[in-house]
Amino acid sequence: MTERIMRENDMLEKEEIFSKVLRAGRRTYFFDVRATKADDYYITITESKKFTEEDGSFHFKKHKIYLYKEDFSAFGEILDEMTSYVLNHKGEEVISERHQRDFKKEYGSEKLEVQRTSFTDIDFDDI
């Protein structure tokens, strides 16, 4: 049984190919390239959101999207269109100010540190 668990752990280790993280206040987005058993690649996008209880304890809720390469083009086009629409109608300043308020409320700090990566030019803050 231990040998089977070790093989499964090896498979999981090989599955993750490339990763990037975007931290935005109490939300964290994980972008991962993974491999199928047939060694084909796909992307997972995971949103992890921190919730603080009244007693000070906290928990995370996670949501995951699986994106396969045959859908990349259509997904990218629609995402570009949607993000452009939001930015053209509401501007980046409104989004940034809201994140500052959320961060201050959650962490009691004025400073919002968002780690931007070169993975994509798309802003996933409100997905």
C-alpha cells in the first residue's frame, strides 16, 4: 500500500508543470499548467479567498476553473472583451480603490501588495 501511495505522489508531483501566483488583498489566484495522464497540457485557475471569523480564526474558500487548450482562443477573446469593457466603463482607479478598502478592512493596513506576473496581460481581479 505504501508503494501505491508513493507512485500516486510521484504522479501528482509530475502533474504541475508551471505556476504563477497573484495576491490581491484577501484573494489569491493560482495559475497552474498541468499535464494529463496522456501528457497533454491544460491550465487551472484557482481563486482562494480568505474569510475571517468573529473569533479571529479564518478559513479559505477555493474555486477552480479547468481550461483546455482547444478553448484557449475563445476564452482569451471573451476575457479580453470583458476586461476591456469593465476598464472602459469603470476605469482601473475604481477597481484599485475597492481593493484598497477590502485590504484595509481585512488586514488593517493601508498598503495593498499585489504581485503581478508576466503570465498574462489580463486582470483577473473580478472574475
